[in-house]
Amino acid sequence: MLYKALLLLLSLFFFSCSNSVGGDSGRPSTKEFEKDSLAGMIRVHTGESLVALGTNKTSANINERPEMMVGFEYDFSMSRSEVTCGEFNGLMESATGLSLDCEDGALPATNVSYYDAVLFANERSKAEGFDTVYSYSMASFDEQRHCVKMEGFSDHADILGYRLPTEAEWVFVASRNSNVEKAWTAGNSGYKLHPVCEKAAANEFCDMFGNAMEWVNDWFGIFRDTTILNYAGAPDGGALGQRVLKGGSYRNDASSISLYGRGDVYTVVSSTRAEYVGFRLAFGVIVNPVWMGGDGMANSSRIAPMASSSFLQSRTGTRKMKLAFRNDVSGNIAFIDYTSGSLSVVEIADTIGAYHPEISPDGKRVAFCTGLEGVAGKSSLYVRDLNANGSNLVKLNVESAAIPRWRVLENGDTVIVYVTDAGNNKDASAFKAASTWQVKFAGGKFGTPEKLFDGAYHGGISEDNSIAVSGARLLRAHVADSGSTLMAHARDTVWYDSAQACNASLARDGSKRTLFLDFGKGPGVDFVGKKYGMHERLLVSDSTGKLLQAVAAPAGYSFDHSEWSLGGGNFAVVTLSNLEGAHSKIALVYLKDESVVEIAEGDELWHPNFWVDAKASARPNLTLNADSAGVYYDEGVWYNALELRVKMERFWYRREEVTVVGLGSSRMMFGMYEKNVKSENFLNMAYSAGDMRGMHYLFKNYILQHVPNLKTLVIEMSPDLLWYDRSTSWGPIIDGVPGFKYDEDHSFWKDGVPEGFLSLVSECPKPESVLQHPYNLEDFLLPTMGWYGIDVFRDTTALSTLDENYKYDFSLFEEIIKMARERNLNIICFIAPQNPGYRETGSYGVYGPKRSIADSILSRVKGMGLIWMDENKMGDHDYTENMAYNMDHLSAEGAMQLTARLDSILETLK
């Protein structure tokens, strides 16, 4: 009864009503699992049960803590087994051309991306006559026909169809129906997949632990110590678009597989594929879904980004973009900062009702008002910083101010133009009774307001002060006489044959074009040549009110809240209103080709304002492309690129003073603390998943060319670094981060670093929110967690020195040594410590290889006459439990010991 009361209380807290579409809302059955009418599915009755996501174990990953309880207001169905290779090919080969290489059709379908999985779910829905749960505007496929990217992607919890299970659904079933001791794991699998359900009784769920790790539906989000109903994950994927994997696989030790585990060794995104990752399906509406954002607040209304920064950059020509809008559900301003590399919606929580947000010319602040266009009455005007806290809030101390619009005057002053009343302008006398003003804004403060002219012209003023417009029933214009300005001799007029018009916005690119909407009854119908409905055309007029263009709204939608983008002349931003009248999407309209790109989705999104940095190309050195030069991190690339972005900034700023450089993986990055090396000026260039390809590239092209006082190279030679192919680590960085390619195209600046380059390096985004472990980008130190786990994540029997990757990687190591010797550098060969428990296994460490192979490799390297720094000693080291973070990384305490030993070696080399 306690659970029932708790669930009832939570229902009342989160929701005012319950949607029972597509589910057994009464849930009369007392059985948790029973046979389903859908082929291969089992019906799941959740009843009054709660399930725990995450854990309170301090040894768990920070992203798996704390424990959070989840209840359900709905039942659902889930497939008994993972989708098989035969089932997958049976639908997908004809649908997308993707056919997996099936050794046995009964094996789980693996090596599929999240996008491949949701496309399969859609195909099964269509095959059985259901609506599709997942929608998208554009899909991209690789040469094998795997889906690697979707623009405009969205999942619809309210649609009855096949989908991936949520993490909560998956854990609910697995917690009641799975035993890891009976699963295919590293101890019994032979490091290979097995046909589904070989270890399960008839009519019960199988292989939820082991065999193939499984995609679930959720974006990767945080947990809180609370209880939530109908949890559906995070509202978006953050900077990396991270996803959740569950259940472990045939390559994991049984002791490392848990209900609370949420991922793989490295970051998992929607395009990730692995031979050990598959999926199973769920079916049914998620009633009253609740998402939890990075602020830890549960919300039944989700706002989801629908277009990536890279896609929008391909349209606007710059990554420096921001979108601000009103979330009409909460009344708050929300924004997406594409510049920061974090594709997340941030909402500024406040008690002030915020309308008509407008981003400042420098992109750092947002102005807004408390009044609404077309509604008479008093309004207050505010400015605040455009950040999560909405800091430095200031109010304009006047009786009434509405519809703020930023301007930069010819003398360089930044001002805000506003009107005293934004009501219906159809009545000429009432319109003229209001007035248009401007006020200087500098140093976070308002100046003294000055009146410009009578009339509430809140649609904007042209750069040359020759036109002002207003649209709230009529399209009114304030037009200067020839050779004059609005503040001198001007006349008021009504354009568009006095037909009803609204949402007027004057372009800010010097073209004097006006953007507006109508009711399908004015001159627009004659211009288009056919009838259309209210707001179904986005109209553009010239400086005289003559129509130039009419862009059609997408089928099933009408436009609203139209505005020119700030700094991007041929772009407009609009809301899309669906057939029920909900402003469910924000879209960017490119007027050159009349394309409409959906960029955000939610329940009620109002008053969008899209900012593009007009100064992105106006740098002191015009030869530099500000969208590529110094950009060492970009969204969609693993967090190791973010680490390397920090290292690259330190490199460029410190290169002339550095005497020792370290190259390696995260073991060196976390183990060698720069600030504690006293004998030399040490630069630690190691990063997560650093491999020989990356080390070679950095050493040859950057370190040798730009570190004039270099005396010593410290290079990591952990044996397992020698079996990486290009796609494992370095490939995604070099392909996905524009700064490296830009440097390469400019010969890595061997003739000198250009003016303005360092400032661009510093401006590159650095979102710490994407980091995967509890460390910061200043110190790169980890807390003490102990040497937990002796998992082996590779089949050590498959790692041979005859492998082509091994041969290539070792040749790169040899070439690094050769180049260092030609420069007369000291070379310290560092072997990182791992869990000493690997002494009791056949593996050298977490990624292999066999201990015998590792010993032969290290003997070969030792014969090269390098300065030896073996801190692993085949497991016989002195790094204790309190010096470790996990199975192959040191904590801060361990780093102090390791760094002191490095410093001692460097001291002897003086």
C-alpha cells in the first residue's frame, strides 16, 4: 500500500491527467509477464512496482550514481530475445539495402548503430500496420548502408508502434527475469556470439545479460536520489549525443555485468557500431513520459534539438550560432548554444514571464519583455546574460517597454529599440498614441532612453534609418523622405493594401526587406496564384512594400512568430504550428532555396530568435577561417577530442618554454601531473584512447616543429596500444575536428603562427559537461576508487604480432624513436600500471594481449636502448588500492607517486 500511495502522490505531482492510449490502462492482470499476441513479444505488466536505476555503490562510475527509483503508469511489450540477424536482414535489406553478414540467422543482429536499430523498429511497425515511432528529415548512410546520421530526428512516445525499450523498461524486465550466472559471458562464451535463447526456458526473456550488449531508447542522462514516474531518459544527448547500452556482452566477465551498468568502455553515440552490440524491441505508448535534464529537474515537457551544429554550419557558414525562444509551457526563456559544442536545450528558470527574446549582437546577452505583440497593456523590458543562470538581470526603469530589438549605431554604441505599447495597430489613433524609443546599453547597464518617433514600430528599423515597420493586424511602415532619416522628415503609410498582416520583421542586412505573415486573404493570394490558409505562406516585401517572395509552410503546418535571423541575411526563423494549433517546432527558413529545416521540437515553443555571429569572418587576420582555425573540438566527436583540445591550447601557448613532452593514452594523462614536475617544464599531451597514430601525428607535425627547447620525450608503450586501427581512436578525431585539417592545409604553420590564431584556439568550445569521468580539464586527476575489476575486453587469443595493425602501429613507434634520436632527445619509455590482479590471468591487462606476447614486445622495446620506466612490472608494482581509480588508471594519489618518479628521472638527465 505504501508503493501505491507513493505512485498516486507522484502522479498528482507530475500530471493532471492520464493518457491511456495504446496500453492496458487498468492493468487487471496480476502476472508481470504473459504471452503477447505480437509475434516474439511478451506482455509486461508493471503494476505498482518500482524499479531501481543506477546504484549507490561508490565504486560505480559517476554516471551510474545515485540510485533512482522509477514507477510506471503503463504496461508494455518487449521482445523475448534480441533481434536476430535473420529477422534484421529480412526487413532491412529491401528497406535500406543493409544486409548483415550472418554466420547463423539465429545469432543476434550486431554491429548495428542506434539509427539502424530504430529504422528496423520503423520497418516492423510498417510491416504490421502500425504508425512509426521515429521520424527524421534526412538520413545518411555509409558504404555498407549502415545509418550513421539523422537530421531532424525525433522519437514519439505517444505513438503506438515498435521502438527500443527505455532503460527503465529494460531494467524492470531484467531485474525479474535474468541471471548473469546463466549468461554468455567471457568465462563461457569463447569470445563469440551464440544463437539467441540457448540458455532460456520457453516463453521467458533471454540473453538480457551477456551475449550481445543492447541499445535502449534513452539519451544518456543523469540520475537523482528521487522517485520518478515513466522515466524516459534525458531530453537530448548533450554535446556528444550519448546513448545508453545495457546488459554486457560475451566479452565481459560475469562479475562486471550489472543492472546499473549503462555503457561501453568508451563513449557511445547514435552512430556507434560494435560486433558485440545489438538490440531488442519494445511495443506500446509511453504514458506521460518524464525526462530529466542536466539540471536534475524532472519535466513532462521535453524540448529536443533536431539539427546538429555541423548541419547548420553547412547552411550558415559558421558554427557561431545560438537559438533563444520562449518555452510557453513554463514561461521561461530557453536556448541552444551551437557555438559551445553542446547540443542541449538550456532553460533559464525564473518567475518573470518572458516574451520576445532577442540575442545581443555579441551573442552574450538576451533582451526580453513581459508584454505580448498584438496585446495592449504595460510591459517591462529586461536584459540578462545568455547562460544557464540568466545572471546579471537588469530592468529598464520606464513605465512600459515592449518588443526589444538590438541595434549597433554608426558611432559604435549598442542600443535597444522598443515601443511603449505593442497592441493591435489597426486603430490608427491608438497606434499613434504609442511611441518608439531607443536606449543605450553598455557595461551591463541601461542609459537614458530617447524617443525616436510616434507610433509603435516594433518590427525593426533599417540600418540607414530610412524605414521602420510594424505588423499586428496591419503592415504599417514609417518611411523617410528622400535624403532624410526617420528622426527628421518621415511619413506613415500602410502597405499590403491594408489587408490583415502580422509578425512583421525588418531585415538587418541592408536589404530593407520585410518579413511577415497574412491570413490568406490579401495580395499574397494573387502573388502566389492560388488560395492558401492562414499563415501558410511566409511573405517577403521590398522597401516599398512590394511582394518579392512567398515561402510555403510544410504540409500539415502553418508559420508563426516569424523573424529574420540576426547576422544571417537570407535566413528567417519561425515556429511551426500543427493542425491542433500547437507551436510544436522551430524551423530555419533559407530564403535562397526556400528550404525549411526543423531545428527544435517541443510542446509550445514561441518567439524564436536565431543569432549568427556577423563578425565570424571579420578577424584582424582575414586569412584565417574562424570556423576551422584553432577549432580542436567539435560536437559529435569523442570526449578524448575535448581533452586533446585542452592539450592543444596549452601546446600553442607554452611551446617555447616546454622542455619535456609526454605522449600517451589516458593512463599517462591521469598519471603524470604537469604541475608537480619541478625539474623541467613538462607538457603532458596524452589523451584518452591515445594511440600510436595520434602520437606519431602530434610528434611529427607539432612537437618537432614548434617546441624549440625540447630535451626529452616521454612516450607510453603499454603493449595493448599496438592493436588499434584507424577507426578506433585517431580516425574520428582527425576526420571530425576541423582544426587539425586546417593546420595540415597550412603546413602546420611551419613558417610561423599567424596573427589572431591563438585567440581562435582559446575561443574553441570547452564544455566540461561531456567528460566521462570525475575530473576537470585543468588538473586531469581522478578520485580514489580502487583497482576494481579484472575484466578483459578483447579476445587475447586473437591478438597476434602477425596482425597488420600491430605491424603498422609498431612501425610508427619505431619512427617516433628515430625522429627523436635525430633531434638528440632523451627518450623515456613509460609502461603504465594496471590492476595487479591480472597476474592471475592470462592477459597482460584490460585489453590484452597474452602475457607471453606482452613480455616479448616489452623485451623488444627494452632492447632499443631507451630510458626505461616500467611502472607495471607485469603486475608486480607498488601502486596500492588507494592509488587507483579503476582497473587501469591511477587516482590523484597514485599520480603523485608516478609523477615524483618521473621527476627523479628527469633530474638525473640534467
